[in-house]
Amino acid sequence: MKKINIALVRLLQFVVFVLFTFMVIAYFGAMVLLPLDIIALLIKLLTTFGLHGFIAALIAIPMVGYLCLLVYKTPGLCQMVVDTGVEMVTTGKTRVESFNDIVKTVDAA
């Protein structure tokens, strides 16, 4: 019965690890894909006003680049975004490692 309990704890540890890994990848992926999505939406918006897609792209890309520059120059904003992701990583690492204490307790019992 002890081995079944240990296997169950390890399974839950793996599920928590996968969950936190997915959340971190989704978080940083969203930070990368957000400007690209804004570019695509601006191109669609400008084409509804009658501009050709290439010309709309030539207008939308510098606009988004300028918005990214404003975000970059905002004091503390980029560091806060990175720190939030790093906190998610450390929280996940702590939660995954806390399962080892549970395994030790089950193994000793």
C-alpha cells in the first residue's frame, strides 16, 4: 500500500509540474505574441479603410514598434512583467519540491 501512495504522490507532483510549466510557457508566449496580434489586428483595421495589405503593414509595424518602445521606457513595467514570470517559476518549483516531503512522510510511515 505504501508504494501505491508514493506513486500517487509522484503522479500528483508530475501534474503540478506540468501545470506550472504550461502556465509559465503561456505567460511568456503571450508576451511575445501580443505585439504580433496587435499588428495583425491593425492591418485588418487599415484594410477595412481601403488600404492595401502591404501598405497597412508598413503603417502598422512602426505603430506597434512605437507602442513597444513606450512600454519599454515606462519605468519598472518590463521588470514587473519579467518578475511576475520568475515568481511563477519559483512558486512552481517550491510546490513541486514540497511533494518530496510528503513522499518522505509516506515512506517513513
